[in-house]
Amino acid sequence: MPTDYDPSLGRKFIFVTGGVMSGLGKGITAASTGRLLKNAGFSVTAVKIDPYLNVDAGTMNPYQHGEVYVLKDGGEVDLDLGNYERFLDIDMTFDHNVTTGKTYQHVIEKERSGDYLGETVQIIPHITDDIKRRIREAAEGTDVCLIEVGGTVGDIEGMPYLEALRQFAHEEDDEDILFAHVTLVPYSKNGEQKTKPTQHSVKELRSIGLQPDIVVGRCDDHLEPETKEKIALFGDVPTEAVFSNPDVPDIYQVPLMVEEEGLDEYVMERLGLAEEALPEGERKNEWRDLVTQEADREIEIALVGKYALEDAYLSIHEALKHAGLERNVEVNIQWVDSDEMAAAHQERLEEADGIVVPGGFGSRGTRGKLEAIRYARENEVPFLGLCLGFQMAVVDYARHVCGLEGAHSAEIDAETDHPVIDILPEQYEVEDMGGTMRLGAHDTDIQSSTLASEVYGGATSCTERHRHRYEVNPEYIERLESAGLTFSGRANNRMEILEIEDHPYFLGTQFHPEFRSRPGRASPPFVGLVDAVLEHARTEVEA
């Protein structure tokens, strides 16, 4: 239920910076705080600032930056926006991601069109003004906006953003702005919590003209009282404004830790929101109930891909976790390197209860993915193929069921005699790589009385997010279907979902359902996979 908070009082902004090192989890800390503010009845959104010169994350290597997360409007963004969508249960837009490339591109385009005639275009005020504009526009219509500044305080790339935040604070009322600084508190060899890195980080922040209102210490354990007092003394903040964020078994337990520390209550008091918040007894507790439940059993899912890095497939990991929460099952994900499957990973594949083949680009690892798909199909192992996994399932079926020798995707083998996967017609003349694929949310019509219809609860359509340049070649659809492959989801003449009858669970999607999965609102194809694994195991026991 909503609070009686009056929007005319002005939006509230929480700026989150990081110190000492990147990858501390400031995004999760911010998202967890936002989750609790939402539980208290406030509408919350977020902005992620990425200081790199790329316009978006679409062309970046997952090894450097993790997965490319796709928003409903087709924005290709940093994976942290996925965490914000999952924690806050909101749909964000490309406007919620601010990059240096995007900001500079906009300002330069304005300069070229003559908007700044007579002016010398500079970092201050033109770039900083554009940054502030983007933040305010993204926050419109909400009570609280969380703004995470990527990188670490002191990075040269982040300086224009910190200057923009300094100006922002000068322009807004004090009670509408809060600065949270997330920093590392390491242990010395003798087990002492060391505050010196935090002291230097806060000193760097203050030298820029920003004074943190709260400091959050990332540490293996809770901060000791004397550690908090020392950080408060040298950081010039009240002791009660220093909070612990220790390691927890799962990121979805961080809101519980934040709540235990009282960070959300301090934030609401500091921003003048405490009186408008819902009473504690009326706040939502579904999140706590969901993430603290005891799993009834465990299952093993093999994830067959070419990147030996969890962040490269983060949304898939989370979607499997959400499906497990939905069915009260612990989902253990076993990494299977598609490049080395035959040499070292075949046994892991054979031990799995289910198989997921994710999306990707290029030829590397596709042979192993094809082998995994064929294994799942022939041995009746529950299978879910996503984007490239969907396309490789078509290739496998064309080769080994339809008898089309050498069938492949034209992306991988341009000389194949049977391009069962071919480039989208609208991609023929495309030359630029960034932001030019079929992206974002599109509708799919679902055929009744199919596995897809069952998975989506009898719905006749679904809306899911896409990221691809290639599709099933229409010239081969009739031949594939006459051999037993069913395309149960379509978008006009575009194939979106495939399935095979008389199999425990063989489903492929051209789209990426993992991007819309949430705790408490798990993605249907992933829940279907978990259900099939449980049913398959029960049937085997009975047999």
C-alpha cells in the first residue's frame, strides 16, 4: 500500500560512492536499501553511472565487465541494473544508465548542431549540467532515487561525475540529499580490522568537496564497536552513521543485514521520510519469508557455456535461483566449459539433472554446446536453450533428425549448404555493431496445447526481451516441423519458442527470459525446467 508521502516535498536522492577498490558490492548495498524503502511504502528507482567511454555495454567483453543486461526498451547496460530490477522489482529504461560515452556524445552533437554558438564547450558546466539533467529526469515520478557511481573515488574517469554531484547537492535542499560511501575494511594478519584504507578513501572524497553522510564498511564480519568509532572520528560522521555490511551466504540476504543494522531507518530519518513511512507492522515481509525458507531438496543444473565466469551468465544464475525459491529447491549450478567438454567436462554433464545452454556470439564453444544439446535430447535430460542455445537446438535437430548434413548457423559457418539459422533481413545493411541488434521487449504468440502454453500458465502470448542478429531461416521451418520439431511460439513469421514432444522437457527460446525473472516472480521457462527435473526424478524413483 502507498504512504501519504507528498511528492511536492521534493524527490529524495541517495548518492552511493565506493572507496578502496571496485567490486565491493555498493550496488547490492544500494539495492538492498532501496528494497527496504520500498517495503516501507515509497516508490524507488535507481541510476547507475558508468564512467567508461562506451556509449553502452553492448560491445564489451563479459570477461571485463560481466554480462550485458538488456532492458525492456532495448538498452544494453551494466549488470548492476539487473540487480536493481530484481531487488526493486521495477522495469528500468536506458535513461537509468549514464555513461561517459553517452553524455559526451550528446553534448558534442549539440555543439555540432549549433546549440552552444558563442560558447566554449567545457566539462564544467556543459558535461556536469548534462549529468545532473539525466539524474533528475530518471528520478521523475518517484519518491527516492538511488544513484550509484561506478568505479572508485579517485579514478580520473569519475571526476566529472563527482563534481556534478557536488553541484547537485549545492542546488538541492540538505534534507533531500544523502551521500553514502561504501568502503573496504580489511583484516590485518593478526585479525585486527583496519580502518586506514577507509580513512584515506573518505579523505579523497572530502578533498573533492563531498562529505559522506553515512559510511558502510564491507568486511568479512560485523564491524567492531571500536572500528565504527574510529571510522566516525576520522570520517567526520556520527558513530551511528557507520554501518556494517558483512559477507552473507546469498546476496538476497543483504536487505536483512541492512535492516538489522538499522541503515534503512537512519536513511529515512535523515531524509525526513520516517513519519511518512508505513508502520513496521504493515511493511511487506514477503522478501524475508522467501529468502530464509529451508529448501526441501537439491538439484544439479549444468550450465554449458564458453565463459568461465559467473558474472558472464549472472541473470541465468539468478533466474535458476528464483525458480528454486519458487519450488523450495536448492539449485546447484555446475559449470561446463563448452570448449573443453569432451576432454574434462563430459562427466559433469552426465551427472546433471538438467542442462541449460545460454546465449552468446561467435563460433567458439559451439561444438560443445551442440554436443550438450544432442545429449539432452537423446537421453531425455530436461533442457532449456536460450537465444544461441535455441539456435543450436535447431542446428542439432536439422543435422541429426532431418538429415541435413553440415547444417549450421550462417553466423558461424557462412559457407554451409544448409543455413538453418540466418541473419535477420533488417540486418543486411547494418554496419555499426553497437545497439543495432533486435533488442528489448517483443511479444510472442503462444500456440495452445503445447509445452510453452503450459509453462506460461495457459497464456496465449508473452512479452520477453531479445538480443540477437540471427533467426531460424523461414525456408527450413516446414521441413523441421514435419520431422517433429514444434515451433510453439511465434512473432509473425519469426520463430520464438521451440519444443519436442515425448521428452521430459525440451524447450528453447529465441528471447532471454532470464532478464525478467525476479525473486517471488520467477521466469516461467526456468520454473518449468525445475518442475521437469523434479518430475523426472520422481518418475525414475517410481520406475
